[in-house]
Amino acid sequence: MKLTYEISKAVNYLILKVKGEYAIEDFLEIIKRIPGECQRLNTFNVLADLRGITLHSFIPFMDRIRMGKTTARFLGPKIKIAALSLPEFIHQDKVGELTARIRSAELKVFSDEKEAVDWLLEKVAVGKVVSDDV
């Protein structure tokens, strides 16, 4: 594999650091391993730090689509993932994120670590559902 990863546990989330030369098949394989790591460590919020990936060119559009589809398929809505990347590698339309989110994945792409962690840890407000039937 050209890409490697290491995982550590923060207080309320996992930190997945990915390093090495970009290769789509390696990247997809790492996505597929995330659910097992979450299960093993009993934590379902993940900060995926992708800043250690080296690229020789921009990530192809279809690779981004494959990343989004694979994320949705293997992580689904149960695992919340904040992907932290260098700004120059984030597609202006966030194609991978959009592809994953329209398939119900909890994925958001960031270039700022604090924003990524804040989003990852934000609590969903539980509101009262009011019926129109009176």
C-alpha cells in the first residue's frame, strides 16, 4: 500500500491519520476499515486527518465520486466523519462530501482542524415534535 494509517483515541472521537502517496484503491481500502476500528474502540466519531497524503496532481473527479460512494456504503449514517485536508486539495464543490451526504453518510470536509473537531462534537438538539392533528 502506498497509503498507511494510524489510529488513536481522543476523548470523544478517533483520530485517523493517513500518510503516503495518494492511490485511490488504498484510500478506499482505508475507508472500508474505519467501521471495524470504530467498533473495536467503541467510538463512532472520526477525525480523518488527510493532510499527510502527497499528491502529484489534483484528485480526479471520478475518484472523488468513488470516495463518497464508498464512505456512504461502509460508514452510513452511524459513523460521523470530519475529513481534514489541505485547502488546495478540496474540490470547490466538495463532490466527495456531496456524494456521501446524499447517500445518508455523516461526512463533512474541512481545511481547519478546530472547525472539523467542533462539527464532529456538536450535539444534535432534540426538539419536541408537534403534530398538526389537533
